[in-house]
Amino acid sequence: MTRGLSVRNLTVRIPIGRRWVHAASDVDLEVPAGTVTALVGESGCGKSILAATVMAMLPVGATVSGSVVVTTAEREFDVTSAAGFRGRDVALVPQSAATHLTPTRTVRSQLDETIAAHGGPSTSDLLAERVGLAPAHLDLHPHQLSGGMAQRVALAGALAADPTVIVADEPTSNLDRAAVDHVLGLLRACADDGAAVLLITHDLSSLIRTEIADRIAVMYASRLMETGPAASVLENPLHDYTRDLLDALPSRGMTPLPGSPPELTDLPDDCVYHLRRPLSPHSGGPTDMVTVGARSYRTRVHR
Ligand SMILES: Nc1ncnc2c1ncn2[C@@H]1O[C@H](COP(=O)(O)OP(=O)(O)OP(=O)(O)O)[C@@H](O)[C@H]1O
Ligand code: NI
């Protein structure tokens, strides 16, 4: 098996009261070591739930079927049944790094603690260097850090045990453009050093500007609509939803998407994008992923 992350046929349901949130439905996603895959889609489509699944941090009562296999140089395991991998083989870079840091302690003491917890070979100075922080920054307290610096500290912590898989869930929201580019560049460097990086983001503009993603996966209402090499997906989307997302960008005409995303509670069992774009050839009725070369897209099938 190739090193990295392999999500197969993943379906996640989360109970709320007597109803079920369709958080992921039939998701297939490969993130080989050495690459960055960006997972994009509107708010509430299930991106963070996918991150939580990979981190084995789903809410109590969630049901999971399918597999989420991580392959490192040493071992292969399914996160839905294994233990002891979090922070070690699979690490999370959270959205608001600052809120994950303890306000009363220096960055150095928190990084040292993370390193000690994993018995990792690294030092806080080495980690700081990897993420472009000066040694003096390590003696600061969290409130003294800019948003971009806090995000780099979070990345340093994630790198403590040299994880094979890095999941970054909206790591650049609330950062200015320079800080966004810096953090994205660091994630790219992690992949170039051999990690499998799953980057969850709203921010297609930054993906276009920085070209850091190898592949893009587009999610809508718990399903993947399209996956493929980043440049192909951005230049020539195969699914209506991807095209509509891109057309909404300032650089591409700013045409708002029609309607709004559905609640994921008790969704029907098929792709529902036709509710927003009734003439879509891809949606409405049973759908499957169709693969053409390096690309896949969801479309209607006759069953
Ligand atoms: N702990 C939870 N318990 C129940 N439902 C949840 C829980 N977390 C998320 N959900 C539901 O799962 C669905 C997907 O949410 P998720 O947070 O994965 O979206 P997202 O794509 O990450 O959106 P955003 O871009 O806003 O972060 C939503 O309908 C949300 O209400
Ligand atoms: Ni999210």
C-alpha cells in the first residue's frame, strides 16, 4: 500500500434527537504521502465532520461505515478501530489555533509538552525553525502572537511526532493574505517532506493564487461531487456545482450560487444539487462517481 490516507466508501451519520445528520455519504478520497489534497465546499456540507472522522473525534453516537485507512512507513491501520495514532501518525491543525493554546504558558513550554507526550525526536527550536518562527517567539505567551504566528505554532505542534497524515481544518480563516500564503506554503512544504496533507478550506481564491494543492475534492451536502488534479478542476470543472462555486469567485465574475445549501438532517439518499439547479444534468435521481483518467465526478446513472 502507498503511504498516506485512504478513505473508502465512508458514510457517517450523527444522531440529533430522533433524526440523523447525513454528515458523509459514500466518500472516496485518496491522499498519498507527498501530496496536498484540498477539500472544498460551502459551509455545513460535512468537511469538518470528515476531519473529525479521520481524527477519530466524532460525536458520541455517530455511526460510521466504510474505511479510513492510514498507511505509515511502519504500519497500516483503520482509524475507526485503532488507538494511539492521534497526534502521532495523524495530526490536526485546527481552525483557531489561539483558542487551543493555554493562555498562561509560553509557546515553548506547550511545544515541549507536546514533544514529551509523543516521545518525539524533535525539539521546540527545530519545530519553530520548520514553521518560520524565531527562537525568541517561543518565549511569548499566546496573546502576544499574531493570528498567523499562532497558526504556525499550531502547525509546529502538529509536526512534533512527524505525522504521516496532517489534517488542516480551515487553518487560514481570519488571516490576512500574507499570513495565508505563509501557512499554505508551510503545509505545501510538509507534503514535500513526505506528509499526506488534507487541507479543508472555503478559500478557493487562495488555492488558485498559491497553487499549493495537487488535487481538489469538492463536497456538497455530505457527498463528493468531483475530485481531480487541482489545475484541471479549477480550469475545467466537470460538475455543475464546482462550476457554480468557481463562478462565484470575485476573479470569475462573482455570480452568486443559486439558492442555499440544504440542511443535512434526513437528506434523501441521492445528490440533491438539482434542488438548486433544476436543469443540472448531474443531479436528481441515483448518482455515481464516474472516473475519467485522473478525474472523477458524480453524475446521474440509470439503475
Ligand atoms: N457535533 C455535532 N453533532 C451533530 N451534528 C453536527 C455536529 N457537528 C456538525 N454537525 C452537523 O454536520 C453537518 C456538517 O457540518 P460540518 O461542520 O462538517 O460542515 P463544514 O463543511 O465543516 O462547514 P464549515 O465550512 O462551516 O466549517 C452540519 O449539518 C452540522 O450541523
Ligand atoms: Ni468546518
